[in-house]
Amino acid sequence: MSSHLTQSLLISAPLFLSVGGDGELFLNWKETQISVPSPHYFF
């Protein structure tokens, strides 16, 4: 489970960075990742 979660986060991170390209969006993603680490939440 932990491995799958890490994989999803690694895949989601670059997507958010390229799609958003905004520092604020990245900070929000980081906060969300710490508060609610759910892969489906990002999509």
C-alpha cells in the first residue's frame, strides 16, 4: 500500500507542476499531500 501510494504521488507531482506551473498550486498540493495523502484526491 505504501509503495503504491508513493508511486502515485511521484506520478502526480510532475503532472501538477507542468499543468499548473504555478508556485501557489504546488504549495497547495504539498499541503494536501501532508494532510490527506490520497491518490484519488488529486484527480
